[in-house]
Amino acid sequence: MTALLEVSGLHKSFAGVRAVDGISFAVEAGTITGLIGPNGSGKTTTIDCISGFQRLDRGRIMLAGTEIAGAPPQRVARAGLMRTFQTVQLYDHLSLIDNLTIAAQQFDAAGFIDEFFRTREYREAAAAASERARELIALIGLSRYSEAEASIFSYGQKKLIALAAALMPRPKLVVLDEPVAGVNPTRIREIEAILRRFNEAGETFLIVEHNVEFITNLSHRIIVLDQGKILAEGTAAQIQEDPRVLEAYLGISPEMAQDELQAAS
């Protein structure tokens, strides 16, 4: 496997409080990596630093061999890393397909002059974006609603639309921030199945999520953060059997957690 994203010695503090304390990890190309941990463990700060929305204090972040540490979000996105956010924001009075084509505009080669004069370059870029949008809309199961206003969609459907928007420019890596938070169980299973299909087609994901069952079902590798440090890292089976993880989530001692695991086996 090839490391697509490499994070080395990442540090970030706020008013003297170490939110992220020297963590290092890698995301392999073609995999789904889960990033979990209790509230305040540093998950969101980590992905904010990776995606350029927070400036790290020190450390290295390499994306496909390119240093992106300290780069602003737009440059990180152009390097090939797209992300979603916990709160989904769409243009509610525009159609689904228009929401997706807008997401692609900052990445096409056509400029303002091309758009104003409707040049050949603009028309080709618009046609390619429309084709890509319809392809993604079909993959998230919303083809019959492609011309519908975004305001009609449920919260879970809007999460899927945000995923499709992140995939519009064909990024190297997509970072998902709590993609199933606030979503009903049926929609969670749908999102899980859709992410699995995208991954099987070659997409790479780094997912931050509180829903441990969702992450363990989906991820090839899981990283557990606690108090800004990596507590554990491994497959779903390894994480589920780690007493330190049980302690962090359930508040029981490692010895008690080990006794529980032995009793269950």
C-alpha cells in the first residue's frame, strides 16, 4: 500500500492547552481510515489542520508527496484534499445539479472572462461538470431529484449531497467530518453502503465520526485519539479488543476492561 496522506508530529495548542500533541499517522491510498475518540480528544482540530482551516503550530502534512502544512484551504483543495463539515450548507433555492456544478467551478480552467463571453473553454467545462454531477447524483441514489431545489431534501440526503459535492473535482482524498451525525439509522446504513461503493471504485476517505459502530463496520484502519494523542491504532477487531479504548469511552480501568474482554471470549 502507498501512503497518500502522511501526518508527522502534528501539534496545535489553544491558549496554552494542547489540543493536538505530536500525533503522526498515515492514510493509505484506496482505503477508508476512521478517526475516533471521546469529546475533546482532538479529532476536529486534527482535520482542521490537515485541511487548512486551522494553522498548525508545528509538524508536517504530506499529500501525495506534496507538503500542505500551513497552506490555506483553497490551496489544500487544489492539491487534491476535499472535506465536508458537520453542518451541511447548500444553496437551498438552487437545484441539486446546480449545487454540484457550483462545487466544481473553482477547479475548472475557465475564468470569469470565459464565463462572461461563453467561450468554448467555458462551455466544455460546464458540460463536463454537468456530466460529472449527474454521474454522482446517480451514485447517491437521487437521480429523480436532480432538478429539485435543495430545500426539499432531508438532513440525511443533504449529507449525501455534501459527499457528492466533495467528490466533484475528483480529489485524491476526501475528509468527512461526522457524515452520519443526526442521521436516522436507515439513512446511516445507506450512507455506509454508498461510501463502500465509492471506496471499491478507488476513492480514499478519512472519516471523523462519533458513531463507533459505523466506523468499525466501514474502516480498514482506525485511529483512536484521546487528550490530543494517539491512544490506539489498528483494525476494527484490534480496536474493539483494546482495553485502553474501552477505558477512554466507558471510563473503566484497563484491568476491568481486560476482565470484561476475557469474560466475553
